[in-house]
Amino acid sequence: MAQDGKLKRRLGPVLLTAYGVGVMVGAGIYVLVGAVAGHAGGWTPLAFVLAGLIAAPSALSYAELSTRLPEAAGEVAYVEAGLASRALGVLVGLAIVLSGVISAAAVLRGGVGYLTLLLPLPSPPLILALGLLLTAIALWGVLESIGFAAILTVIEVTGLLLVIWAGASVPAAPALAAAVPWSGIAAGAALAFFAFIGFEDIVNMAEEVRDPTRTLPRAILAALAITTLLYVAVSAAAVHAVAPADLALSESPLATVWARASAPQALLPAIAVAAALNGVLAQIVMAARVLYGLGRRLPALGVFRHIHPRLGTPVAATLLAGGLMLVAALALPVAALAQLTTTVLLSVFVLVNLALIGLKRRAPAAPFRVPMAVPVFGALASGAALAASFGGLA
């Protein structure tokens, strides 16, 4: 039932942007606001701004690279071409798969934390049931899975808008401290970066996008802009309504904000579950596409290049991504999963920015171009954030 073949080009700019927003919003804002507030206190919105600034140059670099080499396993192709190393490209591809699996596991655990507010059931069976369901949807087809994800994106963005309303409509929590806690803001920004992962996933859908050289960069930049605005507004509303110390102690911080407003208390946890499902589904789809791209490069991974003739999806790659995600979700805590994902992705961002520098020096022309300063700053910013995470700031 599997064959070698090409992925089907079925995605346009709206669905691709919704995919990017969905995976970014689902990647942690519903779970991480409390942890960031624990570091940055009332300055949590500034931590999210800094995290967005760290992500922005890398997003621009990805936008240019996506037009130079529009293919699945995009980072593999970028590093291989820009740094002239097949081995390093393959290593980056495996790291991307690892980060996707780990990110999906972290978000699934966080989403189940919200679900237990509605269903008084143990977490492990809920994790298993939802993980199997999402893996099945990812197998169904790219248009079907991304279309389903777009519906979840609308739901989760609506939830964030409701949180902004709820936070702004209640009396303010204690005011900001007079001194700016720069070390805490830096630590919060390193952790908040996890909530921005997802724009890099968009490039791995390149072979399923119509007119990729126009659609990919627009979707990447639109998704980053939309989520940054949402994150800053949500975090500002959260620290306005709830003391940062209380947010840090909550396993469902936005539900804590929602509880301060006179509103149906079951609504926000239900929306947070939808957001988590979206993030998990998007990461499974992405990881499977990277495995598909690796399968075309390495005979040892050739089983992953097979496409189901009817579904048009890489079945073996999707099953492996979903299975590994379930193992990680059942075995590791959210904080450890988020930290490991951030470290892996920052390492990849450094290499991808360096790859663009190499490509721009050898071949300046590209359908979409950014100044050389962008990948240079992207490499430096990602490297500094990586060093901070290794230094224990996150």
C-alpha cells in the first residue's frame, strides 16, 4: 500500500498561514505564560517581545531559504547546500525530527493538564487516546489534516482573545516592581522562545504548497507577526489580572486568568485542549515530512520516502513520529520537554543562519531576499540565547 512518489500540492496561503499560527500558538502560550511570569514577573510581556526579536531574524532567513530550496526537510537542504556538508545536514534533519516529537509531547501533556479540569481521569490514558487520534488524522491526508488544524486555529485564537478580554476586565494585580529584573526577563525570554517555534515547520510543507516561492515567505512572516501580537497582549492581560507568583504556581495559567472573570469556567480549558491538539498535529505532520526528505537522501532511511497511493502521506514516517511522541509524552515532564526542544531548535537556527550566509555569498540572487545583516544577527541572537539556556537562565 506504499510507493515512492511525490507529495500532493494542495495547500494555499491561507491554510499554510493558519498552519503556522496554529503550531506556534499551540506550542506553549497556554502552558508557558506561568513559567515565564515566574522569571520575569510583571515584565512578562517584555520577555515575549524579546523572544520574538530573537525569532524574527531567523524567520526572515527561513523565508529567503524557502524560496531558494523549496522542499521537504528544508533545513537539511539548507545546511547541506550552505555549509557543504551532507552529514551536518542529515544531523540537522534528525534534530528537527527530535524537536518536533519532543515539542508535540510537551504540548500534549500541557493540553491534557487542561483536559483533566473537565474530565476527572488519569493523564496517561488521555495522553494515549489523544496521541493515537492525532496520528490517525495526520495519516488521513495533508489537506484534511491541515484543514482540521485550521479549524482548531480559529478556536484557539478565539480563546486567546477571550483571555485578553478577561484579563483586562478585572481589577489589576499588584503593580510592577520599581527595578527592572533584567536577568529574570532574559531567563523568561529564553523560555518564552518555545512559544515561537513553528514558523520553521512551514518550510517543510514546501512540496505540498501551490506556488511555494510566493506562498512560503508570506506565510512565515504573517504567522510570526500574528502570534507575536497575540502573545504580548495575552501576557499583558495575564499579569494584569493575576499576580505573577500565582501564575507561576498554576499548571493551567490562562484558566487561572479566566477564572477571575465572570464567565463559563469550562470554556477556556476546552479551548486550551483544542490549541494543544493543533500543536501536536502540526508537529507530527512536520516531523513526518522531514523523515520523508531524509528517506530520499539516505538509503538507510529509505522506508520513510514511501507515499501512500491514496492518502498521499508518508505512512511509515507519520507512524514513527506519532509513536515517539507518545513515548516522550508518557515519560517526561513538560518543563524538561520544553527546555530540550528550545536547545535543539536554537542550535538548528544557528546553523541555518550560517547556511544562508554561505549561500548569499556564493549566489546573491533569490526570489525573496533579506540583507546579509539578517542571517548574521540571526546567528548571533540564536547563539546568545543558546548560551543562556546552557547557562541555566532558562
